[in-house]
Amino acid sequence: MNFSFYYLRKALASKKRGKIIAIEGIDGSGKTTVSTEIYSYLSSRGIPVYYSFEPTYMKIGSIIHRFLRGEIPLDPHSQALLFAADRLEHLSREIIPHIKQGENVILDRYVHSSYAYQGALLNDLKWVVTINKFALAPDLAIYIDVPPSTAIKRIKKKKGSKLSVYEHARFLGKVRNIYKLFVKKGELIEIDGTKEKDQVISNALALVCKNLKLKLT
Ligand code: TYD
């Protein structure tokens, strides 16, 4: 029996399982702020919730982080395979055990990050989707839209000129186009990331509350 499918079937079978809520966007879109605010909002109201992000800092994720910092080279197809493998480790060791316990898992990046970034890098979205086919689909995926020029300005303000390997306006433009493709397909729900921070957060919270059938307070 396929190991991943075994996990997925068992997790999905549970009626009380928590949900997977992913926050997506290009670097500098504000997804880390939004995802941590969602986590705080839910936990302060006693809703079972767990926070995580990708790439992880588990074994495979740590290799990816070294690559992102420019410390080691990685073939583009290997990058895609490592992101997909890191995701399966994340699912089986962390995400699925938490949703099985009824906790909602808030993710700063998930499978659509691979579609968008590795899809843009390799010009082969179909293959990137295929290698991620064992990843459990998110119950809600919010995409925070900002133009690459705004994103780069924000990143430079935060980090100075030390940008990581994917943080370039032209590339982020391609990434954004793929995200938009998945908005059109209905897999991602778009919110405007150029609005005031509080507005972006409350727009994201409204989507989360609707999905979890909670009253927004
Ligand atoms: P990011 O969340 O932006 O990290 P930080 O907040 O520390 O800047 O993610 C790191 C990078 O990893 C980002 O440039 C996007 C990239 N990435 C992919 O290319 N594919 C993926 O599947 C994931 C999860 C991330």
C-alpha cells in the first residue's frame, strides 16, 4: 500500500478533523503577518489551532533553507523535488497528526507555493503538480496579491539588499501570474495585499471565520 495514501485516507475519514488553512503570496506580500494574526485570533478565542510554515526546518527543509540563503547550489528540478518531499514529511509528521486531533493548521505557504515558484522556474507546471499529488489539498487557501515592485520595496526595507535566490521582480512577476491562474480555477481566494495592514488582516479573518463557520468578532 502507498504510505502517503494510507495517511491521507485515515485523516480524511475523521469527521472531527481540523482544517488546513494556507496563506500564499509572493515574498513581501505580508503572508507571515497575516498567518500569525489568524493564529492569534483563533487561539485567543479557544479554537484549537496550530501554526506552521514551509519550507520546514526538518532534514529536507534545512537543505532548502541553505539553498535559499545561497550557501549551496541546487539543480532546479532537485529544488522542486525537495520542496515536494519536505511537504510530505511535514504532512506525515506534523500536519496530519494535528488535524487528526481536531486542530486547525494555519500554514505560511503550502502546495500552491510550489506550483507558483517551481512552476515559474521550470516552465512545467504539469510536472510540478504531479510531484505534489500526494499532498493533501488545503481546505482554504488565501492568496495575498501585491505587485512585485511593492513586494521588493518591502523586502529591501526589512532585509536591506541581501535578497534570497527567488526575490527578484521579474521572477516574482511570473510567480504572481501562476498564483492568479489558481485564483481563476477557484483553488485560491484572492485578497488585496496593498490595502492598509488592518484591512488585509480583517479580510483574511473574514474568510477564515466563514470557512470555520465562526462568527467574526
Ligand atoms: P518565505 O516564506 O518567503 O520565507 P521568509 O519569510 O523567511 O522570507 O519562503 C522562502 C522561499 O521559499 C520563498 O522565496 C518561496 C520559496 N518556496 C518555493 O519556491 N516553493 C515552495 O514550495 C515553498 C514552500 C517556498
